[in-house]
Amino acid sequence: MVGFLQFCTIDMALLVAGISLVINSIEGFLLTPWLTSRASKMNSVAVFIGVLAWGWLWGAWGLLLGVPILMVIKAICDRIDDLNTVGELLDD
């Protein structure tokens, strides 16, 4: 809408929407899981799959709470001897 109001053409409005979608997708699917995995010392693939799973299960709330839940699970698994293999799977 803003692209159309600014440039008054459908082509530029679609270009602005497309660029916005690409930037948001790169940030949401690549950059955020990678930076979160570095900060929490978690495997980036596990973070990505966890965000997808929690988002599918709980929707927007799952997307917001998925990474903290995974961090809690990893912290618990690291301290319980029988669950060390799960903690190592989530480890970077």
C-alpha cells in the first residue's frame, strides 16, 4: 500500500512488497536462528526446526516462545545424565 501511495504504479508497489518479503524472509528464516544459536550455543538447525515445530503447534505464540522453550529443554538435558544425548544433539 505504501509503495503504491509513494510511486503511484502497481509495478513499484509490487517491487516494494517483494523486496520487503525477501528481507523479512532472510531475517526470519536465516539470520535470527543463526544469531540465536550463537548466543545460546545451540545448533542452528535444531533452532530452525524447533521454531517451525512450535510455530506449527501454537501459531504466533509458538514462534515467540519456541526458542526459550528449547533453551530450557537443553539446560535440563545437560544436567540430567540420562538425557545428555538430547543435550548433545541440541548443542552447537
